[in-house]
Amino acid sequence: MKVAYIGAGPMALFSAHYLLSNKADIQVHIYEKTSKIGRKIYSSGNGRGNISNINVAPQKYNHPDFVSSALRFTPIDFINYLQQNGILTTIDEEGRVYPYGEAAAIIGDWLRDDLLAKKVVFHLDTEVISVTPYKSGYQINNDEYFDVVVFATGSRAGIPQNQVSYGMSSILKTLKLKTVELIPTLASIGVKQKLNPIDGRRLKAKVSLVIDQEPAYTTKGEVLFRADALSGIAIFECSSILTWKRIEKIGNAYIELDLLPDVKDSELTSFISQAKKQAGTEYLRGLFHPDVAHFLSRHVILKPDSKDIAYQLKHWRLLVDLGYVAENNQVFSGGLAIEEIDSHTLQLKRFPHLFAGGEMVDVDGLCGGYNLHWAWSSGVLIAKSISNI
Ligand SMILES: Cc1cc2nc3c(=O)[nH]c(=O)nc-3n(C[C@H](O)[C@H](O)[C@H](O)COP(=O)(O)OP(=O)(O)OC[C@H]3O[C@@H](n4cnc5c(N)ncnc54)[C@H](O)[C@@H]3O)c2cc1C
């Protein structure tokens, strides 16, 4: 049997590895439009490789029912699998899984070298622009014939604009496959307030997302201020929820920041009343970076009573700019519609022997290893389905 993967991202690499480890008599080809194998693996987790999360569960994704069968390959399965292959992992307090050596390259290099050793044929710098049903399989670029084809084209997130191409979208159009609009996610959230004086400042906060007056999500973590946006891991998490709800059309949303989540209201009130006596108008200087303290006291704290100040520091509301287009997104929500795919096999319902997984499918998860875990686990399910043909 001849199998072609379109795209050399984590989904395709792990799927091909899993397939060949269990069934060596299959001939695998991987087409990749760039010259790099597994590019995004290397940039994950800022180069440390946040490869999974121990808290993976269907509810952490936009389509919980659809992902549940693929998620049978759990983070523990993945950790054990890596260990059997000589790679040790470590887990941080948020459940994020990293290679013990804290280098994403450990995973990328392992998969690349393993597939080369297994005699996989890589067609690098080769964009696939057509997939045509032919006999019981498919012809790629009107050239080579394959019994099985796997769509593994991911998304353009993290790829410089001048290197983006649209070969896959024209293939989906030609095959008349339904797609869902792509929206950047795991990204900054635009806000209406101007934050120029604190652009680049960071702090740890409790972050709540409120959509149409309903609490939608709460988390704790680093917030990075930008002139017209909020960024950082906690904000990325909120951006997923905002994206998933935005598809249902929302009226308004705000982010509420508790800037001192570990200090109780009563303690903060008495601390501030004492600080006011000692430092006058600079009463926030013992709590925040000077730029942040200055900005808060001039632009955020509008009621000067110390009880109100404590409340305002713990409930700073920033109105979300729903028209803001994030550019630094790690993932796109949307892609090949899940209605087109059998969730038990990841085979396309209308095209036998054609499979799809990873980010090119309309599946995305929260920040913290969930998206790579979807890539690995959907890859395993596809490998198992191909083995059963
Ligand atoms: C900067 C950054 C950091 C990230 N960090 C994390 C993290 O720490 N943890 C986490 O879980 N997730 C992270 N992600 C998300 C994660 O990397 C992706 O969800 C994951 O890589 C998706 O895997 P994939 O194999 O489906 O697609 P991709 O990794 O997008 O790979 C698809 C491949 O297909 C190729 N391709 C596309 N079209 C064609 C075509 N027509 N012909 C031939 N080749 C084609 C592309 O060039 C690409 O190499 C990060 C993403 C970015 C951008």
C-alpha cells in the first residue's frame, strides 16, 4: 500500500511514525511545501516544546464530542510512548508536558531521523495543489498515484505572510468539501482602552472573560499589556473561548483583571489606606512597576476612597475590541468542517481512503499543549485506521 501525507507537520510525522512502527510494509511519502520538516514543533513552547498537557479532555476543545474518539490516545499514553522511545518528559504545575531536556528539537529531530531511517520519501519544497480521485485511490499533482492520502496541512499560523500559499483551500474547493471560516486564536485580545504608557509591561493577574454579561472563563496567569491589546498565556486562553463564541455572534465582551489575586480585599484596603498616609498620590508604588502604578492611579482609579481603590484594582474592566485582528496567533480556529469527517476513523465521509487530522480540521484547543496533543492523537487514530484497510 502507498500512503501520502500532505504536509510535514507534527500530525503527519507522528502518524507516519506510528503507522510504520506497527506495519513496516507500507510505502509512505510526505509532501511538504517548505524545505523544513516539522517546523512548528521546533517553535512550540518558545523552543522548550510544550508538547501536551496532562489535563487534556474533550471540553478543552471547540468540538468536544467530535474529538473524544481521537483523544483515546491520552497524554499518559503519549508520555509512556515517548519513554519507550528513549525520551523522558517533565510536567509543570499547570499540567504542561515538556521533553525533560526542555528542547522542542528533541521531538522534532527524533521524528525526522526515525522517518528517514524508515525510508519515508520526503518531497520537500513541493506544494500539493491537486488531489484527484483516481481508481480506488488518489493522484497527487496529476502525477503520482496513492492508495491512501492524508490531509495534514495545518494552518498558516506562525508563517510569514510572504510564505503563505493557498494550495489546500483550492483542493478543498475542488472536492466540494465544506469549510469553516478561519479565525486567529491563541492570540492577543484587542481592547478599547489605550494602554500606550504601559505597553510591554507584564504582571500576574486573575483574568475573567465576560461575554454578553455572562461569565465565560476565568484563569490566572501572566498578562502582557500592549498599546491597544492584552497578551500573555492567560489572555491566549480567553481568546480561544472568545473565538468559539464569536462564531455564534456575540454582542459585547470585557476582560476583568484582578491585579492582586493573592491579596484579600480587606488586607488590600488597609494596606492602601496606610500607603496613602505614607506616600500620598504615589500610594501604588509599593505594589506595581512604576509605569503601571502611575498609569493605574491616573487612568484607572477614578474613585479615590481606599475601599474603592482596592475594589478597582481587583475588578479592572477592559472592553474587548471585537474588530481587532490579531497577528501573533499560534493557531487558527476553523478549517475542514467536522461534518465531513467520521470521528471514529478520521476518514472523510464522502471520500474513502482520504483522511484529515491536526489543525487543518476545524478543531482547536486551549493554550498549553492541547493543540499539539490533538496533532499527535489524531495522527495515531489515522495510523490505526490506515492499518485496518
Ligand atoms: C509560534 C507557535 C508556537 C506554538 N506553540 C505551541 C505549544 O507550545 N503547544 C501546542 O500544543 N501548540 C503550539 N502551537 C500550535 C501547534 O504548533 C499546531 O497546532 C500544530 O503544529 C499543528 O500541527 P499540524 O501537523 O496539524 O500542522 P502544521 O504544524 O501547521 O504543519 C502543516 C505542514 O503542512 C505544510 N503544508 C501546508 N499546505 C501544504 C500543501 N498544499 N502542500 C504541501 N505542504 C503543505 C506546511 O508547510 C506545514 O509544514 C504553536 C504554534 C505556533 C505558530
